[in-house]
Amino acid sequence: FRMLDAGFFSAAKMVEIERGAEEFNIPIIESNRRLVARENGGLQNPSPLIFNSAWRVEEEEEEDDKTKRFNYPSPSGVQRPKSDEDIAFMSVLELGQLIKSKQITSVELVHIFLKRLKRYGPVLESVITLTEELAYKQAEEADKLLAEGFYLGPLHGIPYGLKDIIAVPHYRTTWGCKLYENRVLNIEAWVYKKLKSSGAVLVAKLVTGSLAYDDIWFGGRTRNPWNIEEYSTGSSAGPAASTSAGLVPFAIGSETAGSITYPAARCGVTALRPTFGTVGRTGVLSLSDSLDKLGPFCREAADCAIILDLIRGKDPDDPSSRNVPLSDPFNVDIKKLKVGYLKDADMDVVEKLRSLGVEMVPFELKYKVDSAQGILNFTMDVDMLAHFDEWQRRGLDDQYEAQDQWPVELRRARVVSAVDYFQAERARGKLIREVRDA
């Protein structure tokens, strides 16, 4: 009772509550667990309580936006470099031009990037599985389509990697965890389908921190390409490190609370954590139904915009996904932008934008919520435990790679009451409204 901050009951009332729990609560809890909680990872039985992060989005805008795509730039005069290393560090747009102009084939690109993945992946501890057979098959198909006059767009024939919480049939989806090291999920994740239909070529499943927590996994700890004595941080460590080191032109990672932004900053790449619901999550390990997001890791912002454009939209099997209205970033006149910055912002960035004609405005973010971090922890940890209830009950958390991480947090989550969880969600709603108004 003290663990639930309910020590105010008298002894007699505690006994009464215990009897009632045994007679009523526990049978319901056990029935629900048998019904929906036998499988770990949240791949089945999504909640009908859909979180809507939108502030003021009209359904009509979403419908109008459904068919709109960005107006991608087309770089001119792109020539094939002499060295494979120079090719490996070209942007997605530049590589796309090489393929479109038939200066290089997709099969050649796959060969270049697989060679780098095999050489540097073990050094960085950033790669879990090479999808070599699939990559050559998809590359050959891309080259065949182009020879027949069919061009699928800027990702046609471009190799890429997926964080290994994203399911691809016939290949391991390990979640970075020793317990699932040899597990194959014959599920085709929605984001993989979208990229496949855009002509992109999967070359590798990249490291995720174990069960999408930080950068420690069953094979080690992912290193920072700029200094391999240091680490990448964040569970999308593999996508960040591999993109930074030119092992893939781009990768898809995920974020619940910082796992895109932290490793991207750490490894010096451009990444984009989109608004919740922008990218469908079918076939992806779930930590939190209302916080998980998928986004691209690239070496240039333009590449991130293109990839997001091609993977966004309504996923029919993910009820939280939607057609989020996005204006074309390639048609923006930055001299008409007004950008707010916080007092701890990087002033070099502020001055750079100001020199380009952007109106920069000091901005103070005010809200009354005491602990945004506390709200986040309650939401993420309780949701995660709902998806890994069986894992904890069977004592499998004792085999987890980093014992001071998920095992500790999720044991603590076990004693968060339903009332307190929903109070945290109410506080979250207040925080959203206050940030919106600010």
C-alpha cells in the first residue's frame, strides 16, 4: 500500500481491499493477460485509446494533403567520383542522379555499401544482420525497371538500413536483445513496404539498443565513428553510426524519448523525428502507443525531407497514424520565416539563420507542469510494461543486457496504479495545451 502511496487506509480497510482484489480484481487481470498479453513487444492488439498529438488540424486538410508530394530538387551536373569512398559519402539526391543518368547501377551501389558494412560494421558494432541476398535481388529489380524506362523516384535503387526493431520477412528481428537473437518475425513492417515501393534497397538491419533502450545490445555497444573510444548513445545508435560512417546512404530509426535526436547529434548526422502519427508503425516493436515515432537518418537535411515524404501517410493497420499536413520544404522562402529560439540555444545557429534573412525572435517556453520528465516516465514505462508483461513475469528481465536500465524502470512501473497513470495523462494534456498556447 505504501508503494502505491495508499498507506492512509486503516488495517481493516486494507484487509477488505485485499479480499476484494482476490475475488474481483485478480480474475479480471488474469483474464485480460491471457487474452492480450502473452506476446511480448506490442506487435499485436493495439489499444483503441488513440493519442492525438494534433493541436488544430482539420480533417479536410489531412484529406487534401494525402496526394501531395514535395517538389524534389534535381541536382545537375553530378558526375561519378573515381573512388568508392567518395561515392559512399554522396547524398541520396546525388546518388539518385547517378542512377537515373545510368552512371552507376543499383547493384554496383549495393556492392560498395555491403563492402563497407562488412569492413566497418564490426569496428563500430553498428550492424546486426546483412540482408545481402535480398539487397542484390532488389537492386537487380531496380536496374531492370530503369532499363525498361520505369523510374520510381529519388530512392530508386538506393541502399539503406533499418533499425532492428523493424520487421522484415525471412530475416532476424532481434530487438537488440539476446533473448530474441535468432527470432524471425515474418511480418512486413509498413515503413519497409513504403520504402520498397519507392525502389529503395535494404542492405542491413542495424543495431538497436536492447529492447530500444540506449546503445548496449547483445553484441556489444555501438561506437561513435568520430571517436571509437566513445559511444553513440540512444537506441537508434546503429542507424546514426552507420549513416555517419558512410556504411549506408540513409537509415530508418525510432524514438520514444530521444533515440533519434541524441544519437544523431552525437554522431554528427542530420535526422528528423517527425510529429507523432506521421509514419505508420505496423511491424515495429512498441514501447509506448502514444510516444513511438519513426524517422530518417541522413547526412543532409534535403535527404531527410525526401525520405519522410515517401514514408509518411496513413497506415491501415496502425490506428494512430494519419495524413499529417506538411508544407513543401523545398518551396519555402526563408526570408519570410519567423523562428523562435530559447535562451540556451546555440547562438552560432541563431546568427547564421539571421544572416540568411530569417527573423529570429527570443522565446521563453512557459508551463506550470512541475515534471514533464515524470509524465514521460509514467507514460513510457507503464506502456512498455504492458507490452512486456510476460517478459517480466517469467523473470526474463534477469537476462537483460544492462541490468540498471529497463529491468529497474519496469519493476518500478509495476506499482504505478491505473489512477495515477491517468492522472499523469491528464497532466500531459495540460502540458500540451500550455505549450500550444505559448
